[in-house]
Amino acid sequence: MATASAVSTEPVLRDHVAAGAVISSHTLQHLYGHAFWVILPTIYTALGLTPIAAGLVGSVRMVGSGVSSTVGGFLVDRLQHRRLMILYLSLAAMGLGYFLVGAAPTYVLILGALMVASIAGSIWHPTARGLLSQIYPRRRGFMISVDRSAGSVGDTAGPLLAGWLLAYLLWQQIFLAAFPLALLLMFLLWRLLRRSEAFQNIGARSRGEPRPVIEQLRELRGLFQDNGRILTLLITIKAVAGFGQGGLFLWLPLYLSESVGMDELGIGFHLALLTAMGTVTNPAFGYLSDRIGRTPVIILVLAAKMALAALIALSGHGIMLTVLIAALGAFNFVVNPLVQTWALDIAHGRKLEGTTLGVLDGANFIFTGIGPLMVGFVVEAWGFESLFWYIAAMSAAALVVVMFTLPFARAGWSNRY
């Protein structure tokens, strides 16, 4: 069993500022990723898409992200000393991908450009969260949840900005701005990370050459030999929850547009509600999981999602729909970072942060990607209202899987530091 690798000193102010820069940079990816869902109904109408064709948009993005996340996580761990460079290049590639979405003249090329942006973002996650996990092992759940909250800020602002900007700009112009914004953010991130000793030691100067593949595979095999059952359950939780999560952000705008008759500004407002509460609740649940364990918090969150989705399905329209969507947002993004944190607890000290997150994110993205297409068939058969019953059912299924993790509830807990 590998011994835990330790940071030579506790993080100081410059390290906290650098960590804040890494976390804040996460916002841009989600800003554009969720602005796209507000724009999608316009594309849906303009191109005359069917529900299944619209579902394919989400599936292509997520499945591409899943495959690249698994491969990228493995490569990130091989290139431990290049992780800061990977962060910079990932940010630039993400901006370039969304720039190409705005420049693409056809639906097929838009799909290709979206895949470029999604692949870049999927490599960002294991790199950034692996660094945060190593630098802040005692606050791992809190820091990764804060990183998720930064994504929620983008998730919230993106739909609002898109709904407002569409009144003044072509949607293509909104996406064309992504690349210059990404380059500016990359430069600011570089300036701050080069001043942080913790990030430089762990992310840039820790090793002078790539990690041997045989050593990495040996550690990975040992990880699964020692903890294979709980890791399989964690992957299954991510997969089942991903089936439900994957349909929500693609189909909620279409539901609000087609069934409720809502305009772009109203759709953007409701998508923002779905993510706004998470900016506060994600760190709170992460902090709580550092204190009482991951399992009880995951159970609470999944039960709440199941109940709220069922209530939305029953509520119809009006103010109650708005209130319940806001409430669902408080729990919507909590499970993923908590499952990631639990896996990192187990993998601590093996220098497999990227690989571990890559495997988990790979499962999540692939099954989240299949989700929109599955919902497409469900909606085709039973109408847009069936979306919320589907989400409730998937949350219930994930909750059942979590019950099987109870014998392993403290797996990795004593190995966190």
C-alpha cells in the first residue's frame, strides 16, 4: 500500500489566492456550457429538430467528455509535473471550442465544436480537483464542493446572460467571445499560480519526467484490489445519477418553451434558479461531509431530489413550479463532488488523483450523455411532463445503490491525510 504523500508546508495566503484562481476559472466553462441550453430552443426551432435529434446534442457532448475524461485523467497522473500547463491549455481549448460553435455554419459542425469544448472541460476537472485534493487533504470535501459551486455560479449566470444577450446579439456572437475571454483568464491564472509555492511544488516541479506507465498501472491495480467493491459502487452511483441528471438541462428549457410557452428570458431565469442555490449549499454539504462522512449526506441529497422531482411533476405550472425548481437547485449538483471526494479519500497517497477522477467522471459523463437521448424517447412516447418522473425514478434508483455502500461508509476515511 502506498504511503501518503504530504505537502511540505500548510498552504499560505498566496496558495489560497492561487486555489481561488483555479476554482474561479472553472466558472467560464459552465458559463458557456449552460448558456447553450438557453440558446438550444432557438436552434431547435430554426433547424426543425425532433426530440431525439435534440437529445443527441447532449449525448454527443457528454459521451465525448466521458471518454476523454477517463483517458485524460490517466495522462494527467503520468504528467504530474505538467499539470499546471495542462490547466492552461485546457482553458484555451475550451474557449476555442465555443468560439468554433459560433463560427460553425451547420448543425453537424456545431456538434463537433461542442465536443472540442467538452473534451477540454473534462480534462480540466481531474487536473484541477486533483491539485486541490493534494494541497488541501483535510478540507478535501469542502474545497471540491467549492469548486463545484464555482461551476454553479457559471451555471446560474450563463442562462441569465444568454437570455438577456439574445435580445441584442446573435447567438453566434455570444460564442465568438469565448476564446478571447479564455485567453485573458489563462493569463491571469498563470500570473497567480506562478507565485504559489504549493501549486508549483505539486503541480510543476514535483517530478522532472513522466511517471512510468508500469508504476502507475501497478498503483491502479492495487487501488482496485484493495477497494474494488466500494469503487464499483461509487461508479454505479455516478452512472445511475447521471442517467437522471443528463436529461435535465437539455429538456427543461424545451419543456418550458414547448409546454409552458415561456420566452428565452423566462427560460434563462428558471435555469439560473436550478443552479443558484447550489453556490451556497454545495460548500455546506461538502463541509458537513468532512465532519460526519460522505454516505449520510449523499442519502439526504438523493432523497430530496427524488421528492422534489415528483412534486414538480405534480405541480403543473405557475409559481409553485418556479419555487420547486429553485429548491431542486439546492441539491442538484451535490452528489457528484461528494462521490469524487469519497473516491479521493480512498486513493489518497497513491498519486492517482487524475486517474481516479477520470474513471468516475468518465462513467458520469457517458451515462449523463446517454440520459438526454433516453429522455428523448421518453418524451416522444409520454410528453414533456414525463421528464420529472424520469428524474425522480433515477434518483430513487441511485438511492438504492447507495444503501449498498453502508458497510463501507468509512472507507478511506482514516487514510485522508
